[in-house]
Amino acid sequence: MSVSVVYWSGTGNTQAMAEAVAEGIKEAGAEASVLEVGNADVSSLASEAAFALGCPSMGAEQLEETEMEPFVEALEPLVSGKKILLFGSYGWGDGEWMRDWAERMKNAGAVLVRDEGVIANEAPDDEALEECRAAGKALAS
């Protein structure tokens, strides 16, 4: 089984989380492919039974709008029944962007590995990276 981890990262924080998710996927015995969203293909991702999406909070607690939001919009009608992990970092607010994103994916029929995703305030610390690895394992199981 191969599991894709698709992310957008401006500062490297969400990228570090993506790499930790991939480590967890590999620890569970699956293959992991880590892709920046600009290098990912909606139809290929939609053919997978499980995948992870990562994006930091931007602006007024929303997804990055030039690459990640259009990708998520195109993917949204194709997520029903898919096992998905959402993750990302934030620098302000309280994680509202992740709750909104999780609700959006659940409403589209996705089965979330973690109801409210995995979030880290600024750079992910050891605890956040361990949460990412654990969530990656759960995603691949």
C-alpha cells in the first residue's frame, strides 16, 4: 500500500510535519510519498484509499489560497469514503482553520483519522512530531 502525503509549507513547519507523518506510514509497513501540493495530481490522489493533507493556517485562519485551496476544492467531491489525515501549523488563533477544514472534509464524506487533525503552534516540537508519526501509522493501518 502506498500513501501520499500532500502539503503546502511556507516556512518549513508543515513540511517537517509531513515528513514525520511519512515516517509513521513507513513504520506501519506501507510506502509513503511526500509531495508538495504543486507536484500533486488530484486524480492520482483520489485513486488512493488513504492519504494525508497538510497546510498551515494563513490569513484569517484559512488554507493557503493560491495552491492548496484550489487543490482541496478539486479534491473535495472525490473524498467520500477516503481515509484522510489533516495536519498543519499555525502562528496565531486557536486552530479554527483546522476545525473548519476537518468539518468540510467530513461533510464531503471523508473518514478522518483524527477528528480535528494534528496541529502545531509554530515549529512542531517533539510532541507534535510524535503525534504526526502516530497519526501516519494510524492512516496506514
